[in-house]
Amino acid sequence: DVKVTQSSRYLVKRTGEKVFLECVQDMDHENMFWYRQDPGLGLRLIYFSYDVKMKEKGDIPEGYSVSREKKERFSLILESASTNQTSMYLCASRSDRVLHEQYFGPGTRLTVT
Amino acid sequence: AQKVTQAQTEISVVEKEDVTLDCVYETRDTTYYLFWYKQPPSGELVFLIRRNSFDEQNEISGRYSWNFQKSTSSFNFTITASQVVDSAVYFCALSEEDQAGTALIFGKGTTLSVSS
């Protein structure tokens, strides 16, 4: 079974802190994604990566950066957390061999106070 | 531009009722994929189904069925004889083209509450 894991299920950080959200997949997938989920807004794409060290901005990249140094790991970075970044963050991965089937991690619920 | 609309924000039903979740999509591509995901209270998104734009056959899986109609750009999801365990947020999503890195475009979700 494909497994996508996220480093924390719940996280509480203070305004201005640098926050790292980690995502690891164990199926050698080329593509990885970070989404943000907010009530009434659905899931919105923040960034995605189609290869190591490659990244593309999604729909709402402002305030975020990403890092993909190894194929299995995709990190989302909040350089200076703000209260409007309080949200659920979902990571996903997808193979180039089985297109259009994304596998999601359990999510990290981040609260910025 | 691509878009997915789930007009029903919340639906409440009593166990054993049938319920249909609506999904309308917009795309200019001729090749695209449609999905339904379930998100139970635990938070993890669970993949339910994928259909490509060339396959308009309806699909049934147990109590779940999907009606894909290109003429109305709809991909509706019906749960027959609903159960309390069906309570979740359901997302419809669209993916265009057949290329690496293609992300999913999600609707805003429909929260289904099934009471006993």
C-alpha cells in the first residue's frame, strides 16, 4: 500500500516562528503536492514538485516555500508564521506511471497563535 | 479555466435514506479526469473513484454509484441506503491533461451527516 506520512497531526506555533511541515512517501513517486484546506474553500494547491529540487507554485504560494532534496521527502516551510496560516495542511504524492491518482497523507492541523 | 462546483454545502439525512451529492465541472480540455474523495472525521482523504472523459459509463460499487454526464458537465455521486459511517466531507475533483505534475482542482466539498 502507498503510504504518505506527515510529521505531525497537530501543531501549535507562535506568530513569527519558522515552521516546517514534513511529508514522506514510500512509493518512489515522482510528484508531490502540498494543499491547504479551509472550511468553505475546499483544498487549494500551495506548491508541487515533479522531481528532486524541482518545484512549481500552485494557486496560493504566498507566505510559503518548499524544499525537495530527496525524492521521498517534500517539506513545506512557513518562513514567518501568521495567524491567517492557521489551517489543515495536506500532502499528496503521485506516480508518473499511474497518472491522476493522488495519495494523501493524514494532514497536519496547524494553529498559529 | 477549470473549475469544480459542489453547490450543496451540507446535507443531513436519516439512516437508510438515499442521497445524491452533486458535482459540476468546467474545463476546456477534451481529456480530463474526475474524482471523488471522502474525508471522514479523522481527516485523511480517501480515494473513491476516478473516471476519464472518454468513459461515460455509470459505475456502481456496493452502495455507491456515480453518474457521469458530459452533456451537463456533471459527475454526481449517490449513496444508497446511507449509514452513519457515511458521515464525512465529500470532495469532487478534476484533473486536466495527462502530464506529470498535474494537480487536482477540488470543489469546496459537501458535508454529509447521517443520523441514526
